[in-house]
Amino acid sequence: MFKGLGDMAGLMKQAKEMQSKMEDAQAKLDEIEVVGEAGAGMVKVRVTAKGNVVGLEVDPTLFNPDDKEVVEDLIVAAIKDGQIKAATKSQEEMGKVTQGMNLPEGMKLPF
């Protein structure tokens, strides 16, 4: 009977440690940035691993009023590329925390 309580205490300790690691990893995602690109790098967007757009760079040669729609499409494409890269980076970082936990395949954290 006492052995079960010891196991429970150990599980609780592991759960608290995992929660702390998850919180640290989540905070780190705000600091990690990726660059999404479109138009062969003529439009670049910096995105945090949490998916927040934090910067935009447009090649000055694109600033032609006749190409307004093209530039807008390139900006949207760069943002989408950045968000995809951010999601991938986020999964990689969270995977470092959950490594060895035997979670079901495809399970995304945080829950």
C-alpha cells in the first residue's frame, strides 16, 4: 500500500517537472524566429515559432503601382510560408520536451 503512494508521489513530481518544461518551451517559442519567403526571396516575413508575424521585408523593385496585386499576393504567400515554418519549428521544440514520454503518434502539445 505504501509503495503505491510512493509511486503516486513520483508521478506527481514528474508531472510538475513536465509542466515546468512545457512552460519554458512555450516561452522559448516567442524568442525563436523563422523567415518565410515568396517571389524568390523578394518578400520575406519574420515569424515567431508561435506564428506571430514580427517583421516584413519587401524588395524595393516590387514597388510598382501596376504590380500592387502581385505584391499583395507575395506578402500573403510569404506569411503562409512563415507560418508553416513556425509550426514545424514549434513541433520540433515541443518534441524535445516530450521526447521519451511515449505519447500517441501525432499528439500535439500543449493539449
